Amino acid sequence: MGLSSDLLGDASSSGQARWQLGRLARYPEFGNVPQKLFGLCLVYITVAVLIWPSAYFAMAQMYLPRLFVLGPLGFLAVAIPVATALSPKAPLTFIAMSIRTNGLRAAIIVIVFILTLSAFTTYKVNIPDIVPFYCDEALADFGELLHGQAPWRIVHAFDSDLLAMVVSVTYARLWFLEWFGLVFFAALLANQPMHLRYLTAMALVLVVVGTLMATLFSSVGPIFYDELVGGDRYAELLEVLKQRPGNEHVLSYSSYLLATYRTDMLALGSGISAMPSMHVAIATLNAFYLGRLNRWLGIAGWAFAIFILFGSVYTGWHYAVDGYVSMLVVALIWRRTASISDSKPTPSRLMQVAQTL
């Protein structure tokens, strides 16, 4: 059952609805989860600042202005269909009231998220200085053993100009819209258990998957294999990518990342890391979250996550096992955070209030 269908209720008046929407509900299962979440982010940020201060502040200066401009666009792109599913009678009223009553808290959460994202990129660009790239040959061999051949050959069996274009748009554009849009949406509703669970799981994914595991399994991915590991193992994949105009973004962005790596240049979205796949990890977490909000949103979320897994191999950014591991670890994280949202709350939630508008 989706969250919206689980929690139908009535409010006696529009004024009462607004009061319930804006107040901080007293959920006994919250405990000190918000404080722990803030503490985790603060420690994560502080360590990055102390070890690499110039790199961190350079990243923060790049991310803050861009996400404050582009973030709201992503929020609207995601919030409108999500609000339509949760409050079909008045989705825009639902969004407007959420912003009016919870906007300040959401802004604080978004700022913390952007500062945490700056720390994530700071760690990422310094991974090869901590653990030099070493894991690629084993990951490539295991993927071929698991699939009977190089996984990229399997996904390119369906190749076409249209597929290349769809993969490029989905992987390089829509993925960011979904990620930032859902984070901004959850920030507005962070006094509700399910949304707090999502934000907590997101922080854990950044720390555990994007930093700790990425450092432990330091690797570059198929698209950089020949350049940084050596040999011509993936020369044919690069030639196949060059045959489709839709892959131009993949090729140009890989050249950009390679240049920033070789020159130690700090740039937006820089850093090379393959295992585990953060694209797949974020899409998987979003699918879990959307599935708890609404059944149809969940179906769409899982279809998107599976296509991102496909695209991660198609583009050469990742080995197939990078995505499999990401999905498994995110599933464990989502399960471990279940206590935040699975206890039955005492007050009405925001979705209940939306039904009265």
C-alpha cells in the first residue's frame, strides 16, 4: 500500500489543516534521529574541511549558487507529479502550503545537503591519493565471469541512435532532476517519518557507498581503463560509443574528467570513481522512497533505476557489478532505517491534511 492510501484522514477545517501541516508532529519513533542525522553530516563535512580545506571551499562555492538556482527547477519537476499522486484534488495547493509552512526548515536542510555534497566531491577527487586505483582488473574479470562475456557487449546488442540519445538524456540530465528534486521535496516534509527516513538513508548512501566503499574499491571504470590501467581491453567499447551521435556527451565528459584528474584541477562534478555506482545507488534509494509514497510512483522509480543500471554499463562509466553492489548495499541501508518510518504515528501526516484542501 502507498503512503497516501494508508493515511487517509479528515481535518475539521482549513485552519486546522494548516496548523497540522506546519507544526512539528510529535512522533515517538523519531527519538533523536534528526540530531544524529545532522551530527553525521557535520562530522562528514568537518573532516573534509580539516583535511582538504581549499578543495572543500572551492567545491562549496561551485555547488551553492548552482543548486540554489537549478535545485528549485528540479524540485518543481519532481514535486508536481508526486503531489498529484499524493493529493490529486489540489496538488498545487499542497505544494504551496508546504512551502509556506515548512520553507525555512527545508532551506536549512537543503543548505546542509549542499555542504554535504561539497564534502562528497572533495572526498571523491582525493580517493586516488588515499588508495590508488587498483580494483579494475578484478571487477572487469568478475563481470565477464558472471555474464559469460563483457557486459557492455550485451547491452550494446540493442544499440541504436535513439537508444544512445535516451541513455544520454536519462543518465546525464533526468537522473540529476530526480535526485535533487526528491531531496528538496523530502526536505519540505522532513517532520514526517517517511521523508526523514529518506534523508537519513541518503546521508548514509553518500558516506558509506560514495565515500567509504568507493575508497576501499578504488577503481576508474571501463571508459578510463585503457588510459589509466593500461592495455586496450575497452578500445572496442570506445569505438562503439563513437559511432552514435547520442554518446557525444559521454565522450566529452570523460575527456573533461580525465583532464581534471591529470591536472589536479578542482571542477564541478570532478573525480573518478567506479565501484560502487552512485548513479545506481541514488536511483535505487529514490525507487524505495517513491514506492513507499505511492504504488505507481514506485513502479516508475524502479523502472528508472533499472534503466540507470543499464545506462551505467552502456556508457562505460561502470562495470555491471558496480551497480549490483550499489543496489544491494542501498537495500540494506533502507532496511536498517526502517524503524524511523515503520512505527505507527499518532498524529495525522501531511498527506492526510492534503485530502482536506
